[in-house]
Amino acid sequence: MKSYDVIFIHPPRLLEPDYRKHAKYVRGTFIFIPMGLFAIADLLERKGFGVKIINYPLEQYLNRNWTLKDDLKHINFKICGIDLHWIHNAYGAIEVAKIIKDVKPYAKVVIGGFSASYYHNQILKYYNVIDGVIRGEGEIPFLRYTQNISKNNSLDSVPNLSYRDSSGHIKVNPLSYVAKTLDDLNFTNVSSLKNAKQYFECSRKIMGISFNLPIGRGCPFNCPFCGGGQKSQQNLTGRKTVVFRDPEKVLEDITNIIDNYNILSIFFGHGAYPSNLKYWKRLFRLIQKEKLEVGGDLELWRLPFPKEMWNTFYKTFPRKNSSISISPRIMSAKVYQKITEICDPTFNFPESQIRDLIKNANLFRITLRIWLTIGFPFQTHLDVLKDFIFAFKCFLKYGKSKLTPITIMNEPYFVFPGSPAYESPDIFGINLIYKSFPELVEIFKRSKSFFNNLLNCNNYTTEYLSHASIRYINMLFSLINVPMLLTSTSNDPKIKNK
């Protein structure tokens, strides 16, 4: 029987999702592991601790007869860390914790991530299977926690930790750790991950991206529904500014992961916007210099994204496994104006600049994904109609040929904990339906997985659209978008390179 000091378990969204014959299309299983977990595991290993990572949805995908309970019977461990970054994993995270306590009742169970940080008090209050919550940025806090547990020392000095003491009282240590630099962290040491090779292969097959790589932390923006914006991160992690990794360090990570695994594409865990384009140029030129053959998936967080950047991206990455994405969420200038007045003066995606993106994507034949959402704050029925017309025109013009790589994407959105709309729903004209953590655990227990989250549960209504309307109009909207998705050049076997 193998022994470890710490095991990490990436929880599923559902314990027993209905895969059936469409298993490879089930994106809602959330097979991705949050980017920071690999850095935490690597740091623990460097400090002499034995570590193992188990990806629950991956193991279940590879072997339908696999169970976590049976797997745990063959290993010993003192601490189990469970990530709860995405709120969609709330039910899965709690159920995994119950399994841990059932099999290893004396093991410590610690949970962490953005969603866990937001609900740390409720998690400890309502779920005795959780011994502690690491809030905010977790590498040093988790290391300190592991060191103190191994020596039977008090946990009072562990930064960012909320926990239940021996008397059953909830204690909240100060949120005192925020990483000043990320350059001493290793985000590509996946040696402790069970079935690492299959993880990358299945990530590409299920999620469309092989590997997520962080290039920085923080965000300068405050999008209405996003729980990772500037104000949310300041509240949850104490981070006030964006910190970027040295491009040379990022290049080392890319080279390392390519050399050791068959990685077809890299998703960069930070978006491009006008004030950081110099950083992206430097990084892309380093990749060009090394002649690395790997696809790039880049998000645009704000516009403009000039033609020069398209050209640089085109010269850096092979088109077959690359894409650029943007999430204006709606094509209404009036809605943008209201959002800029309420929470973010930069939230503006003029249609003229969107059309410039489309023009440049067609010029360089790089897949461009434009994410829209039915159910955005202040979106009227007329706005919905206009978005339908925009998508339908894109379908007529770009949805019939692989030479025009434009795709409109959509899904029901979830108002994430800590987002501006979650904190002040009335200002955004929305009504939140589920607010407490136990409610969210229950709603995700009853939710279903689907190939692109079209059956994703949403937790709000707007002044114009009901809960059901948001869900089903998004499903109708997707019918227009499917042909464009099918003709996306990234899936064209005839396209091999530039």
C-alpha cells in the first residue's frame, strides 16, 4: 500500500454523469484542474512531502467501473486537498469530502479555490466533513498547513486559513498571503497526477484545449457576472494588482510540457487587452524564436486588438489548433453604457471593432469565437432579437465554409459568487434565486451535464426574462451557431499549418 503525505482530488460536477454514447462531448464534466493546483503540489514535493493528484472525472471517463472509494483503499494519506474553484463543482466537492471521511476518518480534508474562499464560513458551518478552507492564493498557506499538521503544531499561524478548532469553533486566520511573484512556482510539473498523459489527451477531446497555463494573476476589470474580477479578487484573495510571470519562465513551461507530453495547444490563463499587448508581443516572439510547434488559445478581454497582433499571433501558432475568443456577451451599445456607469468603465465592445476582429480572423484564417449570452443585465427582448439577427447574418456569411473561421458561441450564464451582479443584484436589474452554499450544492446535484453546457443551470432572472426563458432561448440561439462551430478551421483536417 502506497503512502502519501497529501493527496489532491479534483472533484466532478456530478458523481455519476450520464455519459452514454456522447461521452467525448461532455464538456460539463469539468475535467480541467485549476491551474494553481499543480504549483501547490510541486511546492510540497520540493519541500519533501509525498503528493498524489487524482482527477475524479478523468478516472471515471477512462474506466466506468472506477470508484474513488475503491481507489482510496489502496493508499494512505494524512491530508486531502479538494479544489473548489468553479462553483459548478460544489456538489461534487462535498460528496468527495464525504467519501474521504468514510474511508479515512482521521485524514484532514481541506478545500480551496475562489468559490471555497467566498463561502468559507458556510462550508465549515454546514459540512463537518470539511476541516479547513484555504482562502485566496494557496501555495504558501497549504505548505504551512501541511508542515503544521505533520508536526502537530497549532494552526493559528497558517495564513489565509479558516478552520474548525478542537472545540468545534470556526476560526478565521488573517488573509495575509498574496504572492508577490509567480516566477518561483512550477505550473507544469504534473508528475504526481495519476494518468497525466491521458489527462492531456482527454482535455483536448472533451474541452477542446490540451493544457491551461497561467501567465499571471489578478484582473484589472469588473465584468458584471464574473467572480474573478478586480474587486472580487481583492475581497477573496487580497490581490490589488495584476502580476505577470517573466515571459522566459512561461517559455520554459511551454517547452517543458511539449517535451514531456503530446500537447497540441496551450490555453493562456490571462486575457489580452490594450495595456498588456507589449507583454504578449514579447512572449509570442520568444515562442517564434524557439520554433515551438504548439497551438495557442487566447482570450481578448478588451478591445481594440490591432491587425499587428493578429499577424504576430499568425506567425507564432499553427492555425489548426489555435483560436482567439472574445466575450462581449451582447451587441447592445445601450447595455454597454449602463455597465460602464455601474461597475466597469472599460466594458465596451463596439460593433465596428467586433467587425474588425471578424475581418482580421478571415484575413489570417484564424478561428474566432464570439461569446454571446441571452439573459445579460438590462437586455431587452429587442436586444435579444438584434443578437439573433447578428448571429444569423454571421451564419449566412461564415457558417457554410471552412475558409471563414467565425463561430458564435453561447450558453446560459451563471452569476458567480463575488461578482458585481452577485453582490448588488438590484442595481443590475436581476433577481438571484440561489444564494446560500447549501442551496447551490443541492441545485448542482440536480443539474445535468451536456456537451456545451446548454443545460447549465442559471441562478437568476432579469426584469425582462424569466429563469426558463433564459435557459430555453439560449438553447434556441445555439441552433444558429452549430453550423459555424462545425465549419471552424481548427477542426479542419486539411489545415496543417500556416
